[in-house]
Amino acid sequence: MPEVILECSCGDLAKLIMSWSNDNPGRRFFGCNKFGSRFRKPCRFFSWFDPSLTPRSRMVLLGLLKKLRTLEDTRKRERRTWFWCL
Ligand SMILES: [Zn+2]
């Protein structure tokens, strides 16, 4: 993904970030570098870059992510089994 950066109204930079929440899987948004409580003067700038997902797209994406995680878990377990066999 090419890096896209905006200058936020607070003077810091807002980067394009990918959301992996269950409500918005794969949807990109701009978030200020100073977003979050770890900053003394946090900035609340947040703006969606991609349009909202249709319920069907969200369902398909979440289904694919679940399958991917299951496959990754299976692969990790198999690797561990091989390690103990060698
Ligand atoms: Zn900001």
C-alpha cells in the first residue's frame, strides 16, 4: 500500500491507516500522529478515506479473515509438531 500522508490542522501529520475492526475490516482512514492518550495534547482528527462497506462485503471479508486465521493457527501447530518430531 503506498504511503499517503496529510498535514493535520494541529500541524502534525495524518497517515493513511488500515482498519481491522470487525465493523470496518480493510477500510482505510486518516488518523493524526498525535491521536491517543499517550500524548500530552492529543489530537482527535480522524477521517474515513474509503466509503463504508456494504453489509455483504463486510460479511465476506470477515469470513475470509476467519479462514485465514484458522489456516495460520493450523500451520503454527503443524510447525510445532514437526519441531518436536525432529
Ligand atoms: Zn492532528
